[in-house]
Amino acid sequence: MPTLLTEGPYRFFCYSNEGDEPPHVHVERDDNAAKFWLEEPVRFARNKGFAAHELTRIQSLVEEHRAICLRKWDDHFGRG
């Protein structure tokens, strides 16, 4: 489960067995987790525990760091 990025209290990562899915990122803080698709536009996929206002903040971070997450996704899954 490689970490793609750490920003504040959030860890952005992917699971190594999900390379057959379109590029996406999981974000966690404490026991909360969310998933976002990285194709433009960035889209929310699911949430476990984050409040709506925090999901908005996280989506902004995903959009801000989309390019680096995509690059690291491609590097990890050998698509680069």
C-alpha cells in the first residue's frame, strides 16, 4: 500500500492490487477514509467517516496534487 503523498494529517495512497482500476487515490486520517478518481475532473468515489466539509477540503487537495499522484500511480503500476 504505497504512500503517494502526505499533506497535513492526510495520507494519500493506493493499494497494489488495484492496478486494473482507473487511476484513483485513497485518503486517510485516523479511522476515516475516502476514495477519489484521478481522471479529470477529479471525482469523489466513497467516504467512510469524513464530514462533508472535510471531504470538500480533501477533494481540493486531491485536485491540487493530482499530477504528482498520477505520476506516482503510473510509476507504481508500470504505466509510465
